[in-house]
Amino acid sequence: MSVEANVQKMIDDLNSALVDAVKHDKGNSAAGTRGRKAMQAIKADAQGVRKQVQNDKNNWVKNNSLLDSNIHSSALEWIRSY
């Protein structure tokens, strides 16, 4: 799932949790429990997004480093051919 899709899911989950937050503020303790559970799930989703972004960044750096070394090798071969 893309980072954008994960963030949109978290937004949707927060909007759903808002209903229980309003009920909690009016004294409904069961709604408070549901809200806490929703917040825990959103926290886990946010951590997953952070990990995905970090892994994507690391892979891009790694792939660009490999690309740079391949370009460097090709340039050296070209120079040596003259």
C-alpha cells in the first residue's frame, strides 16, 4: 500500500474516531474505550508509515549509489578506450 493510501486510511480512521470522542465528551465511557482503541491502531499505522518512508529512502539512496558506481565504471571504461 502506498504512503498516500496509508495516510488517507489514518485520516478516515481519525474521522471515525471523532464520533466516539464526541460521545466520550458527553459522558459515554464505552465510547472513550473505543476511542482509545482507535488511537492505538492509528499510532501503529503511523509507525508503519514512518518505517515505510525510511525504507523507501534507504532503497533510493542504495539504488542511486549503485547507479552512480555503474556510471562511474562506464565513464572509466570510455576514458580507457581512448
